[in-house]
Amino acid sequence: MTQNDRPMTPTLDRVAVPADLKRLTDAELATLAHELRAETISAVSVTGGHLGSSLGVVELTVALHAVFNTPFDKLVWDVGHQCYPHKILTGRRDRIRTLRQKDGLSGFTKRAESEYDPFGAAHSSTSISAALGFATARDLGGATGDAIAVIGDGSISAGMAYEAMNNAGSEGRRLFVILNDNEMSIDPPVGAMSKYLSALSASGPLHALKDLAEGVEAVLPAPLREGARRARALVEAPLGEAPHGSATLFEELGFTYVGPIDGHDMGQLLQVLRATRAKATGPVLIHVCTVKGKGYSPAELSDDCYHGVAAFDVATGKQKKSAANAPAYTKVFGETLTTLAESDGRICAVSAAMPGGTGVSIMGKRFPGRVFDVGIAEQHAVTFSAALAAGGMKPFCAIYSSFLQRGYDQVVHDVALQNLPVRFAIDRAGLVGADGATHAGAFDIGFMGALPNMVVMAAADEAELVHMVTTAAAYDEGPIAFRYPRGEGVGIEMPEQGRVLEIGKGRVVQEGARVALLSLGAHLSECRAAAEDLAALGIVPTIADARFAKPFDRDLVARLAAEHEVLITVEQGAEGGFGAFVLHWLANTGRLDGRLKVRTMTLPDRFIDQASPADMYADAALTAQDIARVALQALGVDSLKGRARA
């Protein structure tokens, strides 16, 4: 897209930082919102990203920055995937077309990027806790003003949000929580809270104001004042007499409730935010109703409201996705699970608000009664799965690697300690590209492999994933996990049906000499490429696929250690994973005798910013060329001359 293709934005052009909004009239702020929406659409059409969520909060973003005094006032966006308009208004417009690109802007809020991002995010339900922390720091003398959390109706379903609200209500500190209710997270929200919010939204333009009612009422446009008076009367009624509970849940938690209000009506937003800011003395929850994808019809009409998109044509909305050369790992998992469920009625699936993202929606279409979306609640998902297993079912708990971190205590105590046969399908293992460090699946090999009773597998390709899903379905001895990356497979021929793998047994892919490359997971393809580079120098290495991180194939490792000068483990995970397990065993069995040179190739001990997966693995020094280089260095061979060093 060229400069001439960009939308005309005369009002937005006058805004460099949020302080510039103070000089605009309310009418100009409404105009600014229209231009900001067009600029957001234009930018994301180039970079791809989280479009629908950002479009849904355009007016809210403008209003918050116009009313509050950021960055002194701390604005915390839950998850942060809706922050593109915020970034445009906070001095980053000149870089907005680098979103999610290498060396570009993060797709989420990031403290290192801007003083207007006071708290980094990317996983849900943390904003209220963070805002309460800022509010407490203020009250203890910290150099900060008001604290505002913006949290979605999907994110507020998570337990952490209620832990924070319970604490905030009891503390009684001045704090603002904006509930952005668009009835859509990634997949449609589920559970009683979603129904509760829908009932509140349907009950009137301003449902309940209580202590702030008079202040808000005074600045509302005339047509809304009578509704506000009625809302105040409802809230002051005894508990249980008002329809739909009249926000009593939030108020019983100690919050003053305001709303619901129209999140796309700039006048209403400004009036309510100004009055609330002027009157609040304790914690306030403002319920704002918005439309995900607002103002861009292709986004509004899509099933996921363009939650995450590739670059696209603005005029048509058509995304510029490359043709797939192989099936996606997620799809392979979903289809294999569905096939197995057809012949085994005990198989069921559990997802934490990601049935589409994890592929269990494929099984859900065929067996809706055996697929459970528990909302953004990974801890609950794990314990729920544990009890399903205790009840005789075969639960597949499908959670992204980085999201599973949130349920680790439950994996330890409710699954591993009780040795319950929960099957963990760990999607997005390894580096994931544009979502960057926050979504990287770097740690699961180590934290799952550290647990007694746990079996941990890693799929080298899409065919291996079929076998591992089949193996997990057949394994009833205890918990078992299998990990696989985001994106397409390698294009290998697919089996007609999966076979059950022998637990703890790897395979030799290529026989060679001197160097053994022992791969765990999807970096096997890089090991193959590295072997070709080495072969060009006259060194033909052995290539082995470990398949299992725990228990790993000790006979295979013993053989590789005995028959080769160099043993290199390769994994798409952090230090302390498979390579560490192998080294620990080699040391304890006396096989590190000075003859064998062992190298472990892992992700480095740092977080890696967003880029393409290939660029991220290059940054991590985990390319085929890096593997070949490490092998040659261990052998003492000059890679340029192909001879031993003197």
C-alpha cells in the first residue's frame, strides 16, 4: 500500500500524543474516531493482526485518552490485542505499519515500547490486578494517577479477574474497570457470566448507577436522563427485586456499577466517563457495549469478526493468505481426534475458550455433547479434565503451550499427583511468529517433563502427530502430553490411520557416523537439512527422532553415545528441557567420559521478539546452518576447508 492509498485523516493528523485530544471539541473527537478506524483498517491490511477487537474499541480509546491524563493515569488493556488505535494515538502512528513485523511494533502492549503502555499483556484477565496495583502504588505515594483497566466480557469470565475484583472491592480504592462487552472473545463466550452480561445489556441504555447516578444523570443528554432515573430506582430496590439481578454481582463485590452504555456513541461515552471520573471515590465498573469489527462490514459479518487476519484487500476484505502446501497441525489433531471418537465413546475434549484455535471444534461438529468449552479458565479446564478422567472418560485437554502455563498448579496437583490419564494436546509449541514472545511455546517440555507420572511426546511432522494422538487415546496408565507447532506440516505422506507408539521409544531416521543428531519434535526437518550440509563436507551424520522427551529412549541414547564422537540434541524449547534430561542421564550413568562431546541446542535464555518463525529461529541460532556449525565445531573441523584443525 502506498501513501496515496491511505485514508484522508485531517483531524487525526493533528494528534501526535493524547494531550492533543484535550484541544478538540466533542464533535471533533467523534470525527477523529472515524478517521482512527480508517487508519487502523489501512494499517492492518498491510501487516495483518487483531483487527476486529481493535475496531470495536475505537471510540472507547479516543474517549479514555480524552478524559483521563495518560500516561500519568495508567491505562491497562487486558490482553492488549485491541491496542492498535491506542498505539496510533500515543506517538506510534509513524510505525503502525510495522505491527507484528521483525523489529517493528508489538501486537500487544509492551512496557519497553512506550510510556503509554504501563503494563505489558497478551494473556487475558490480568488488567484488574494490574490496575489495582497501580492504584495502591498511588495511594502509597507513587508517582501515578488514576488506574483504568479495560477488560472484555470473555476475559472477565476468568477466575483471576474475580480474585482481583474481590480484593479491589474490599480495599475500596479509587479504581476504574471498563467492561468491554462485545459478546465475542475469539470464539463466542460461554458460561453463566456471558448470559448474565447479555441480560444486563438487554435491559436498558443505562441499567444501574447507584452512588454515581446523580452525577452521571446530570450530564447525560436529555433523552437518557429518564432512563438513568429508572435505573437508579432499580438499583436501590432490595436485592432480588430488580430484573436480571440489576448488577448486584458487581456491587456485592464492592464496585459501583455504571451502565450498560453504548460504546460507539462518543457523546455518551464522554459524558459518562467525565462524570464518573469527577465523582468516583472507590472502585467503579463501567459496562460498555461494543461491536467487534465495528465499522468494517467484512469484519462485522465474519464468524470470528476478523479476530486475527492476514494482510487483506481493504475494498473486499479478502485476505492474502498463501496456499497451503500441507495440512495444518491443528487440523490434523482435530480430524484425528474426531476419527478416534467415532469408535470410542469415552473420548471427549476440553478447551479453554479456544475450540477453533485448538481444533476441537472439528470434533464438536460431529459430537457436540463430548466437547466442552469452559471459557478463559485454564486452571478449571485442567481440573475439570482430571475429574473427567477419574470418572472413566478419556479427556483431551487442548490448550496452547503458553496458555497451559496458567494451569500448571492444577497439572501438578490434580493430574500428575493423582496419576490421572488426562491427555494434554499442546498446540503452538515452539516459536509462533507474529504473536512474539508472549505466545511462544518455549517451556512446556521442561515443566511437563519435570513431573512424575507424566509422559511427554513431540511430533516431528503431521504424520507423527496422527500416531501420537492415537497413542494418547490408547494410554490409560497416567497423564500423557504431546506437543506440536503452529502452522502447516512438512508435506509428508499421511497414514490412513494412526498406530500406537511404544512408550519411550524413538526411531533412527538416517544411519551415519561420527555425529549423531537427536531431534525432539518439529525441528527434525532442520536436522535433515543440516545433515545435507554436513554431507557436502564428507560427514554423514546419524539422524534420530526421539519422539519422547519423557521417558526418552535410553537404549537409543546409549547407542548414539557409544558409536559417535558428537551427540547433539535439538529441540524447539527452552534450556532445561529434553537436552537437560539426556545430559542428566548420561552424567549419572558415567557416559560423559571425555571421549563423547555432547551439545544441547535449545532456545536461548531470553525472550525473542516477533518476526517470521524462520527469522525467530535464526535469532535463536537454531537453523540448519547453526546445527551444522555446532557439529563441525565439536569435531574440530574447519567448515570452510572441510579439514581437521591443526
